[in-house]
Amino acid sequence: MLYLFRPVERRRQARQNPRPFLKTSELPLANLIPKVPASSWLAAARGMLIDEGIDAVKVNRLADRLGVSRGGFYHHFADRDELLAGLLRVWRRDVVFVQDGPAPGDPHAALIRIEAVVEHLLRADGYDARFDLAVRAWAQADARAARAVRHADATRLAALACILRGLGCADDEAEVRARVFYLHQVGYCLIDPHEAGATRREHVATYIEILCGAHHLAAARAWRLAAPDRERSATART
């Protein structure tokens, strides 16, 4: 019988000596700070998208990959849809095809920009082709991803066309060459993503000549060589 009355006795003691109420700000920090930051969830989602496609990006699977419970996910994201929106923001921010810069003021400046774009793509310095292709595959079945890809394509093409106009191309030619340049790069990564960088570099000069136009490149190089003469003429006029 004594055992049956123990719970009653504990409740009586609890009423007589209540525990102090803790405010949220007084709770142990270990219970408030998520163990895995949002950036880690996004990085895991990025890797899973690249490796297995968008259908594999599930909260449970991400938690397993990170070695945590799925509860930590909801410290950062309302649901999977919010995670995917964040993943698209990461793609827009991190996958840069043409680096920012002013419109080239002369053919020589345009040639320098073209060479910088090619070097940037060769080194994969800020351009993750596998991530880019994974988002494109996702966009085939998702309207939001498709809109993001169309916007990125338009922005990249406009930047390339701007450089090509500086190189000496007329508007129509610049737009067509920009599309050929861009589609060549995307297709190259799709068909042979594992080609060694050294192999690609062997043919860079030929690719640039074909994509940009040999006569435009020759004019840009001549412009560079004539720079001292233009400087002397400008000095004489002043």
C-alpha cells in the first residue's frame, strides 16, 4: 500500500516546494542553438542534388548524411520548399559564368575580358559546372527552377554579348556569338565533364578564335600594339 501513495506524496511535496519557472532566455544555450547551421544543410542538399538529382533531396536523407536528427532542420527552414528556395539562391550566388566588370571601352579591354572568362571557366574558379547542370536538370520538371535558369541564362548571355560588342562585333553578331560561346561551354561540360584541364588548355586558343572570330581578335591585338602611337598622338595634340 505504501507504494500506491508515493505519487500522491510527491505531488504534495511539489506543491509545497515548486521549482522556479525559467524564462526562455535563462534556458541552457545547448537547448537553443542548433548543432548544424543552415549552411551545412544547404551544402548537403547541394551535394545530394549533384549526386542523385532533386528527388533525392529529402529532409530525412539530409539528416542522415549530416548525422543529426531532422528536428534541427526546422530551426532554419519551415519546410523542404524553403530549403529548395535557399538552394536556388546559393546557385545564383556561387555559380558565376561571367565575372562582374565594366563594359570594355576598346577591343583590347574586351580581349582581356574574354581571356579572363575563359580562364575563369577552365579553373572552375566560381563556376561549378556539375552544380549548374544539376540545377538545369531540376528545371526540367520545376517551374521555379526553370525561371531561375532562364534568368541566369539571359544575364550571362547579355554579359557575353557586351564583351563581344567591345571586341568589335555588331549587335546581331555579338548576340549570336554569345549564344554559341555559351552553348558550347554548357554542352562541353555535359558531354565530357571529366576531361583533364591540361587537355582543354591545349585547344583554348583555337576555341577562342572560332568563338570570337579570328578577324576580331587580330584587330584587338593590333589595337594593343598601336597603343604607344595613340598615346604619342594624344600627347602631341595637347
